[in-house]
Amino acid sequence: LMLFKKLVTLCVSIALLLSLLLVLNAGASNISILINNAPFVASSDSFLVDGETYVPLKDFTYAINPEAQIDWDTISRKISVYSHGMDIHLSYGEDYISVNGRYLYIPNGVFANNGVTYIQLCGYAKALGAAAVWSQSLQSVYVSYSGTPLSLPGGAYDEDDLYWLSRIISAEARGEPLKGQIAVGNVVLNRVAYKSYPNTIRGVIFDKVSGIQFTPIANGSIYDEPTEKAVIAAKLVLDGANTAGESLFFLNERTATSAWAPRHRTYYASIGNHNFYL
């Protein structure tokens, strides 16, 4: 049964990727984009894929702020955008962007199609300090921008939270896709918010009320230096990224010594090497 669920998850992921490629190759979808009630005019088409709107990065940036500065590094495949106090950094192939040192999760990140760089509209609008609302009935996106950036989560990450969250993610999901690492972090934060568990990240990780909860506590790998990717995943989770919904449990069947969750909890999804349960 679990193998079947994993195959279904894999097929869905492949289907979403193929749908993205098909839409990009087919041309623009029938959507309308308004910025402060004025039509967004771009030199390249925008696309709607699986409910997400993708826009040409350069055209959208200048539509929000004509005086923005965009720097392209073709060697490192990185992009830097400076706009109204927003210092934004993006990399091709990465599912996140950094904004003034904070991290935002943007599935599919930035990608090129026919020489044009695209990005998901709603996430990028937030990075630029704008607000975007999608109307399903009207097939339209309404973007509002007052000239003053919206508030992003301010200040530095809590040192203790980042320390322990990055270590549990690294120890549990080292080498897995970013989506899977985020999901592991989601389970920890979901437990923090749930009344039956401790109300701190460290407390959840070291919780032993019903026995040791996480294998890295038992084998000591929780104290290993986290990978750079795990640190980024932890920051994304702390800034609201969620790929595991309300899951409270995960199980890596390759390393698990207990099969309690599959017997007693509702299956949610398989991401990376882990199965997640509500």
C-alpha cells in the first residue's frame, strides 16, 4: 500500500512538471494581471499552471518599480534585485529567494524559457513588497503596491530555534530534496503549536514523555553540524514555508524501528524518504 502511495505521489509530481512544460510551450494562458488596476504589459507571455501564475521577472519587476536595479550573473546563474529597500537574491534551480536576509519559499523558483526568466507571481510580489490576490472566477490577478514595501518578518531568526531546527532537519533528511527537508521542519513546528507537545522547538525535539521521538536524539546525530541546505530549509520553515500540511508525524521506512504511525495515524503524503501522517 505504501509503495502504491509513493508511486501515486511520484506520478503527480511528474504530471505537474509536464503540465508546466506544456503550458510554457503552448503559449499564454487566458489570464489578466492588473497592477494598481492597470493592465500588466510585458514583452513575453505570462502563464497559469496548476493555479499559479508565472510572469517574466524583468518586466514584472519594472512594472512594480521602474527604478529597480537587476543584476544578472550568467556564470553563477544568480540574480540580484534591488527595489525600494528590498535586497532580493535568486538562483536558477532553487525553490526559494532571500529578501533582506529572510527566506521565502517559491516552488519552481526562477527558470528560463526561450531566453526569458520566469518566476511565480504571488511569491515574488511579496518579495517586492506588493500584495497579490488571485480571482479564480475572473481568471485574474490583482496586484497592489503603494510605493511602501509591505512588512516582511523582521529581525534576525531566533538563534536557539534556528540552531535546533536546522540540526533535526539535517539529521533526519540530509541529502533529500528541499521540499522534504521543509516537511520535516513542518512536523516540528506543528507539534510546537499542538497542545499535547512542548511549546518550543528544542522541547519538541528532545521530548521523551512517550519515549524518544526522533532517531537523531537516540544516535546522537542531532549534534552534527547541519548542512547549508538544512539551514536554509529551517529558515524557510520559520518564515512560513509548508509542504507537510498539519502533519504531526513522519516515518523513514529505511531507518525506522517503529511502525506506529502507519497503524494509528492518517497518511498525508510521501516526500523524499519520509511518509507524513496527520
